[in-house]
Amino acid sequence: MVTSRAEAIEFTSSYAPQCLIIHVKDPETYVDYIDNTGAVYLGPWSPPGVVDYAVRALLPTNGWTRTFTKWMKRGYKPVGANVTTMAEMDGLHAHKKVVTMRIDDLNV
């Protein structure tokens, strides 16, 4: 765990993750500070499973972050069933689960 925004950004830049999920209030405020990351998923409605199947994001190379994605709740209804079906066919059960959980939240 980190204790500050600056510490989180410093760690992320040194670790250089392929995928980074920023699940905080106002995740857009981090965008200008993120580098050395393949893809950045902003907010609670942007898990990699949705982006991987619905958008087909291509990860950048050469140490530059180029893919920022933020999904909204309304984006799940049109693509949710297709995303879960494709994830199941690919054996990516965690991708299916995170999308299914969000769809279930919408149906409550």
C-alpha cells in the first residue's frame, strides 16, 4: 500500500505495469502523471475484461502510455453479454466475473 498520491505515481512509474487500474475518486486527475504503463483503466466501470473485448485496445511500446480508458455504467448494457461470452470461450474466468459483477450491480 502507498500512503500518498505522489508515492503511488512514483511506484507506478518505476514498476511500469502492463495494465494499471486507477480505482479512486476522480481517476482522471492522475492521467497527466502516469507514464511507463501499457494501458490505464480509469474508475470502477473500466476493468480490463471490458476494454479487452469491447474496445480491443492495443498496448503501446517504447515505454509510453498511450491507452487511457474510462467506461461508464451505460456502456455495459450494450456489450456486457458479449464480453462475458467471449471471456468464457477464452477461459478468462476473472474477466467474465468482473463484468458479470458490474452487470449484476446494474440490475439491482
